[in-house]
Amino acid sequence: MAKDVNVIIDIERPTPKLGFGKPLVLGASATGAAYKTYLDIEGVKADFASSTEEYKAAYALLNQGDDSPAEIAIMCRRTGGTEQTIAEVLTEAFTKDWYFLVSTTTDIEDIGDIADVVEQNDSRQFFTRSDDLVDVGVLRGAGYSRTTVIYHTDITKYPEAAWIGRAGSAPVGSVTWKFKGLTDIVPLDISGTELLAIHTAGANTYVVKAGKNQTSEGKTLSGEYIDIIHSKDYVKFNIEHGVQTLLNHAAKISYDDTGIAQIESVVRTVLQRAYIQGVIAADADGVALYGTTFKGRAEVDPADRAARTYNDGEFWFELAGAIHETTIHGLIRL
């Protein structure tokens, strides 16, 4: 998709740091299947029998009660005749409206190919499942920041799809992916040592803590938090979309301080919305921790003005993040 606005966000870590939740199920069949949106499981069943992997993934997505997504999409890679490659089908998929990807395949080579394409595209997230920690370790070695694995001994019920169904549709920034209960997924009965091995391999899993079934972590294979990637993509997309809309609808955005202020205003509006949703933190006085710096016309390189290109806008924000663990010290006084 052509665009005139490009936003680049780097994550600065402190020393000692769309329907934006719409899922896409990527299946495979001899003839393939075009991208299609579904509002409920009955609609899915009209196109995919309950015995198909596409139906099973859709069921897990849509079976999470009030947290379930309002809509999902399904498309299938063509495996018969002139076979589509994973890169080809995903190139087509990236032109459609979705954010979280679930694949029916668990073949390690296919998963690697999907992860490679998603990583290169740099705009969506891919969730997969595995019952083999060796495979997980292989994937982790590639350092994928946009691929998340959930380990389970029973992968037939699509625990990763259930996870997306449970957390993916919440307003971006309002939830962490840890501590989430999943409908129709049985928690693993494992020791702390076994849980550590799963996390060390790069996977998340589903366990019982304090009597509650819950996801054990919320990290991608690279160790980054899922909600951080989600938040980064949300801010990037909305700034690009907002500024592009401003350029499209105005008769002209003048290359002067007034025009520059219009662009800055769009950026600040997106950041304020991100703060309200919980993406951005506040300081001790409740002031949102974000800011913008946009150079005025007089400060801009004359060559940029002549080319009608403005490259001197910057913004920053501090992520709110979430508390996943805590240590509390007590003292008994005699």
C-alpha cells in the first residue's frame, strides 16, 4: 500500500527498559481459499467442516466468551496444481485487514518460513503451538521478535488461538498476556523446573497458579513482551494513518510553522489516546510520559523545504508495561 508517511520507533531500554486485534487463520487445501471474514462459528462451519483444522482454529478463537474477537478471517494456501509458497500467500494476506496470525500447520520448516516472512513485513504478529521443545529452541535461535510459541502436550485444540481469542481484542495497552485463562484448554501439571525449561526454550505455556488456570508468560521468541510489540505497532500505524489522512483531506498543508503544527497535533492526539488506553505510563503526578519535538520552518534544511519533505518531527513515550512478578519484604518486630 502506497503511503507518504513513515514512522520508525526504537525501543529505548533504561540502564540496569485495525481492528488491531483481528486474527487470521492460515490453512491449506488443494484449491486454496480466498481471504474471508467471519462473524461467528456458524459462518465458519458453512465453509469448513468441523473436522477441518481451519474450523478447529476458528473455534478456539471464538470460544473465549465475551473476550472473543468480533470477527476473524480465514484463507488457505493452495497446495494442488501450481502450489503457492508461504511467501506468496502471505504477500497477498498482508494486503488484508488482520493483525494476529494463526497457522494450521505445525511443521517446523513451515513455521520457520512463516516467521521469516512475518518478521520481514514488520507489521503483524504470528502465534504458533508446539509439543516439542527442541523445535522451539530451533525457532528461538532465529531471534524472532514477532513470533510467539505456546508449548502444550495437546496442540490439537489450538491453545495459541485460544490465547489470541482471550487477549487479542482488548484495547491495545489495556492487558498483559500473562495470567490469562483459556476456555477449553487444559493446564499442564508440571513442576517449577519443567516450567523453567519451557521458558528457557523460548515458549510460553498454560499452568495453574494459586488455583487459577493461566498462561505462564507473555513473550515472543526473542524474549520481548507481546504487548510491547502490539503497542509499538498500534502507535506506528495510527500516526501514519492520522498524518496521511491529514494530507489527503486538506487542500494544502503549508510548509510553515502552522502546517508543521498540524502534523504535530495529529501525533500528540495519537499519543494521548495511547496513554488513555494504558500503552503509555504516567509520572508520580499523573502526567502522561510522552513528548514531541517538531522543528519550525526556519530550522529545517532548505533542501528539504525545496523537496517538500519534512523529516524533523520526533516523539517519545515511556511504556506503561505491566507487573508480572513481585518480591515483597516483611519484618516482624518483637
